[in-house]
Amino acid sequence: MAYLVLIVEVAVFTVVCTILVCTYVAIRRILFHPYSKIPGPFFAKVTNVYSAYHSWRGTMHLDVQICHQKYGDLIRYGPNQILTLYPPDMNAIYGHGKPFRKSKGYETMIPIPDGWSTMTSIDKTLHHNLRRVLRSGLTTESLARYEPAILRNLKIYFSQLTQERDGEGWSSTGDMRKWNLCLGFDTMAEFGLGLKTNLLSGPARDFVFPALHVHEKKMGLWEQLPILNDLGIGNLVSITFLLFSPRAKLFANWYQTFLEEAIATNTAKSSGIFGPPIQSGQGLLEKPGHNYAQMIGEGSFSTFSSADAYGIMISGFLHYLTQYPHVYEKLAVELRSKFRPGEEITWGPKLESSAYLRAVIDEVMRLLPPACGVHWRECERSGVTIGPDELSMPVGSDVGMSLFALFRDGRIFRKPVLFWPERWIPGTLPEAEYSLAKKMFTPFSVGPRNCAGGHVAIMMTSIAYTYILVNYEFRYDPEQEKATSSLWPNSSKEPGTQSELRFESHYSIAGWESGPFIQFQERK
């Protein structure tokens, strides 16, 4: 009995101490923190669980936008995290030579210990070396060599989509979210590494994407609460999934095979634009930048993230053009005057000179930026300020900007939720307004950590959009609209949101689970 009483007393004492410590920490963070006067959600001032909740739920991009509308340009979004929407802060945080580095949350994104990639590396010197190797595969010569993979997979994509047709030649309705994930991965696996993953026509898609969906949601949660990763919970979750989920086991085997084939195919010579990091990781380059673990991280992250971004761009294109018929017609006239059905479409002067095509691409990226989440940066030295009132940043604190909120800021972009490619055509807007919009439109970020493959994304989407419009008519299936009614709207009750592509998350693979629903008719 005495032992039982002792155990109860220790438990009660532990609980009381925990409550007192938590209360002390909460009071300190609310009243005596350097950010105590910065407005923001109450619970965000106390704990990062607030942002982790929205990350897991898939509403972080919306919550950030709503918070900016409610609290202003500067928001306290965590005990040591500040969100800014003040335009000059874009360059002050992300520009060259600025005293910020990627936050500690990026460490939770590496697939294996030391498996840093160009996109996740925190150390600036390491990033420079990794990026140098990655960019060596993104030259004009390299892109031209592997470009045929883009058209090759588009043709497979449409051969699958149009197998069943009605009397007028219209295909059965396709769920573009599912098809475009497959298109993105098959294209980038071949274009990037010379691999044929065959997700468009094979059964692996049934277990690959659900596994990646769970992994990416977990990665978003871990980024907001790195302590979960530090405690080893990430490894525990992964082991549990492998023990109890048949799909997880299938994906693990598929992924291992993917890595082995990527290494074998790119050892003697590059077979795709991501070949140099593979060779670098094996010490085959004169100036290597990757070790073996970093080779794995680079190959996986670059291929998977670019694949999904490409798929999202196709989905956005199909959705918005069916919602805005005048844009469809205007772009169709421009592109069909340059190419005929069945003609090989390659990146060159005809595509590069298509002003309205580029305007449409930019407008899709504005409404569906490649990364809707917050790009957190950690302050490296004292004396740094942000915001119009020059808020001082303590060393080690995080600051970030949401491209989703920025690109829908009505002070910068007129009619922000309207799909209006003409805004990117010189002469449509007053010069000052046009210049500000161009300056703040940074879908690939700015500075030394911007996306190394931004020009590749423009090339790929230009070819894909042109191929689709030249060879096919397409239309939205209104009967399927109810299938997306439960998804989160992109904006909060703004005019024009009825024509939005709805999606579920600020992360890509988890972006939305279905839609748009499109039918195609081949042009002769």
C-alpha cells in the first residue's frame, strides 16, 4: 500500500510540476517575449502545435491568408515565428547575401541521415556545392537531349485517356488529379533519370501515391514540430506502416527498385537531367558535391517534387481554361496558328515567342504556386529587422512569407482570384501597377535558394499546353462538380472563387484528391 501511495504522490507531483512549467512558459511567451506585441492567433503565440494542426489538416495556406487579412502584414504564427507580407521583406529575407538560412524544420525532410538535397540543405556552403552539380544537368544542351521524353509520355497519357469514346469522339471523363500525378512521375522519371516507371499504364499507381500522400502530410507536420522527428517518432511511424500496411510494403520495394535502377542507369553516363547528382554521389565527377546519402536525397526530392509540380500545372491549365472560355479560345487561336495536329512540338523560338502562352503559364502559377506553404528562414545574426516598423529578429527565430497569400494580395494583384492572363501582357495595366506585379511575382522564389529548375518548368509546361491545345479539344464534365464540393476553397468568400480549382493542402502531393474532371476530343 505504501508503494501505491508513493506512486500516486509522484504522479500527482509530476502532473502539478508539468502544469506549472507549461503555465510559466505560456505566460512568458504571451507577455514577455520579444514578439509579445505582434498580433496573431492566441494559441500560435504559445505553441507550434497551432501551425502543425493546420499543416496536418491541409488548411495552413488558407489560415495564413485569413490571418493576414485579420491581423495585417506582420503575424506571430508560432512562439518564435513571424509571417510577413510586407513586399520589401521578400528580398530582405530570401535575397543574395542576406543573414538568413533555411530553418531547422528542413532537417525533417531528408529521407536518410545526411541525405540533404539542393532543396532541403540548410548549410549554405553545402547548398552551393549541391546546386552546382544539379545545374550542370540543366543546360540547354542537356534539356534538348532529353526533351523527347516530355512528348513521349504525353502521347501515352492521351492513349490511355481516350481509349473509350462516344459517338462524337469525346472520351470518357477522366479524373485529372489521378492521371496528372501519373503523367508527372512517368515524365520526370524518364526526363530526369532515364527510367520508365509506367504509372500511366501499370498497377503501381495504386500504392505509390497513397504512400507518398501520407509521407508528405507527415513531413509537413514534422516541419512545424521538429521535436517529433528528434524523438524518433518519424522512424516509429515508418516501421509501423511497414508492419501493418501492405501498400507501404509494396511502396518500399518499389522505391528501392527505383533507386537501384536510377543509380545503375546514370553511373556510366547521364541518362536524364538529374544524372550528374548520381555520378557526383559515386565520386565520378571532377568536382563532386554530393556524398552517397545526398545523392539519394537529391535524386528522390528533385524527381518527386518536380513531377508533382508538373502534374499540378497540367491540372490547373485544364481547369482554368474550361472555366474561362475566352482564354481557351484566345490561346487556341495563337497556338493552332503555329502548329498542326500531329506535328512534333519542340522547345524553340515558336514557343518562346508565344506571349499569351507565357501569360497563361504565369497566371496558373500565380493561383497555384509550386509551393503554397511558408518558406521559413532562420535569422543568423543580431541586428536584423523586418517589416515596415523594423521589427528586430532574435538570432535563431524564424521568419517566412507565403507565396499563396502574396499572390492573392489585392494591393499587388488586381482582382486577385480572377484568372486573368492579360495582366501579364504589357499595356493592359498602368505601368507602375504592372511593374509591381512583375516584381512580386516570384513563383520560384528569389536569391541563392530559388528553384534551380524554374526555366525547365517553363519549357515543360509550354510544350505540354501546346501539345494539348493543338491536338485536342477538352471540356469540363459538370456532372462531376459535386465530387469536389467537400474540398477547401482556395480563398475565403471572395468574388470569383466559384471558378477556383479547389484543393486540400499547402503541400503538393496532398494538394487535392480528385478533379478536375475533363473529357477530350481529338483534333484532325
